[in-house]
Amino acid sequence: MALDPDRQVVINIRQYIAERWDVTIKTVKPETGINREAVGWYDYDTVYLPTNRAAEAAGGVLKEQRIAAILDQGGHLSRRGGPTRIAIRWVPRIGHVDCYALRRSEFGRSDKETDPNQLHAVTGDD
């Protein structure tokens, strides 16, 4: 059974972010330095996906305008750029970049998943 295009967009963006996490989707923490190859960023609660990467991240399923509407209407954004603007225009510690501010809880790794103590507790490995 084929997935509907709206659902496929969200699935594809999750996969895009997961594949690039800490490789080309980098933390905004200042100690990590500048990475020219970055295609996105993240902080404690948000994954910043540049608007010009949205169609690529969504797997070419839909056009950027429709992708933005899906992210907004589906409650996938941690914040908007304003009442009439879906994308934000500023990424903290990065600068002026038009991005979709995605909820990290839906699109990124949580700190618990990357904590080795949590992994030990879940797997029971010694």
C-alpha cells in the first residue's frame, strides 16, 4: 500500500536528518566551529532545515510550498517566522539563514539516546 504524499514527506525528512546527524547537520554550539559543508543545524529543541534544502530532504515528492504547509499544519514546527511566515530567518549562533524550525522531538536525536549511560541501562551491556 502506497503512503500518501504528505506522510511520505515527513518520513523522508526524518530519514534525511538521521542520515546527516552530526555529519552535515551540526550543533549550533560554538565549540564545534564552523562547518562549510553543513546542510542544517540543531540545538536543544529545534532542528533547523534550510528552506532551499526542503525539497531535497523530502525526496522530491512535493514542491517546497506544499512541504512548508505540511510541516506547519502537521504541528512539526517548534516555531514560525511570524503570523504570515512559516520559515524563520535567523538560526542562533549561525546567522541569517531561512530555515524551517522543526521540532527536535520529532526529527532529531534526543540527548537520552546519545547518552552512553542510557544505552547501558536499556541494553544491559557491560
